[in-house]
Amino acid sequence: MGKKIRKVVFPVGGLGTRFLPATKSMPKEMLPVVDKPLIHYAFEEACAAGIEQFIFVTGRNKHPINDHFDHVYELQKVLSSRNKQKELGLTSDWLPPAGNVSFVRQQEPMGLGHAVWCARHLVGDEPFAVILADDMVLAKKPCMQQMTEAYGKVPGSNLLAVMDIPKKDTGSYGIIDMDKSGSKSGKLVKAKGLVEKPAPEKAPSTLSIIGRYILQPDIFKILDKQKPGAGGEIQLTDAINQMVSSKDVYGYRFDGVRYDCGGLVGFVAANVAYALERKEIKGAVMDELKQVFKRSGAKA
Ligand code: G1P
């Protein structure tokens, strides 16, 4: 029932077309926010939650992600010969033990549900986490750590990170139909259903899923048979919706600010926000931004 969450699935097979031409030959998950790729933040968040096994569901053109989680001998040799210890550490101090990183291919981008299903043999029969690298959450306590702690209170259930969004935006998210009678007090919200990308007039609420999940392995049996849903894709939300009758599904209102790095505006905002979190550059970045605003005529 309440087993520890040891494994995380990172679906990284998406095409990243919103970032063309940057993503023509580079995976979108390797786009840097300040000086770390998106996928590196997702990896650090999983580590902070005590997760030890990292499963990447990749596709064509995603080799730089594999390489990121390996040694880079030529560079390390040069850095070492120049006694650049700090830089050397940045290349590899954080690498997980050999054997704890796996890659599985999603041959065709058929949706998030299909991507997660591709990890079924590597996950096996235990609860697991899913992190979407292009949803960044800036928080004092990393979002997935908040979730694994909350999971301790509702072991054996499914937990989805949620936040309120403007009603006009429901068509971009999985939306929770809240079971008000069964709601847990505080941050946990019991779901009686889920809908993927409903039009605002059809949305059961404005409580939307963002890219952090703790799921029971039962999801794979459902995904085995899951038919395409919104956008003609096999949707994870639809499969979780089918689990509502057999296993509890909770939305978890996380603490923190989410940046949608799946789009240009969120990505630029994340770069600014994460730069301002860095003490060594904060002052200089603020000065530069003031100048930029002044030159552009915008009022900050
Ligand atoms: C996916 C999920 C959706 C969720 C969203 C969060 O959609 O299908 O339920 O709300 O991530 O970012 P996507 O953004 O991949 O279209």
C-alpha cells in the first residue's frame, strides 16, 4: 500500500515545436533556465524527494539527454588538468550511481498517457512519480518532496499537483471535478473525476493539474486499453479518471510558483525568476532588467 516512492518517470519524447528553431536539433528538455537544463531541475526535484531511480521516456533526437546523465571524459580531463575543481564538480558530482538511470523509447509521440505506459516494465508493480520537466515549480520545499510527504498521509492513493487557473484557460489543462463531501481539509482535494482540456463552459472547476503525479501501478492496466482522447492523444488524465472508482485520487495544492516552460512567455519568466534566486547574480540581473525596461519604454 504505502510503499516509498523510489522511481520517477520523465516523459521527454515531445517534439518541442513551440521552441523551433531552438529545438530543431536539441531536445526542449535541454533548454537552459539560467545555467541548468530543464531536465536537470526535474532530476534535482526527484532527488530531493528521496527518489533513486530515474526512467526517461525518450524519442528521436533526444541523445543529449542521455549524454547529460553520463561522464564527459574529454572535458573532465581538461578541467582536471587545469585544476578547475568547481567546474569539474558541476559536470559529474551529481550523477546518480551507475544503473539507476534508464531510458526507454517511445517510438511515436502518441500522448502523455502513452509515454507513461512505455515505462511500465521499468516501473513494475509499485507506486511511482511522474515529473514533466517543462512545468517548473519554484518553491522553498521542492514540489515533489511536498507531494511524497503528503502521500504519507494518503498511502495507496494517486496524487496530482494542482493549482487554480483562470477559467478561460481550462482548455490547456487536465481539470479536476472535486468531490466536496470527501475532501480532506487543507491541501488535499479529493477528486470524483478528471477531464482533459475541457472548454471553459464544460470545465467542472478551475483546479488544474500541473506536471507532478504520484500514481499507483494499476494505471498501466488501464493505459493498456486507453483510447485516444483530447487532441487525438492517449491522455494520462483519462486513465487516472478511470481509476477514481477503484483507488482514491487527490489533487494536492502545492506551495510554490509554477512556470509553464512549455511556452515562450513562461520560459522567459522562469529565466528571470530563477536568476533572481541566485545571490551571486541577483543584483546585477536586477540592474540589467531595469535598464532593459527603461530602454523598451515599459514600466516595471
Ligand atoms: C499535460 C497534461 C495535462 C496537464 C498539463 C500540465 O498537458 O495532459 O493534464 O494539465 O500537462 O502542464 P500538455 O501541457 O502536455 O498538453
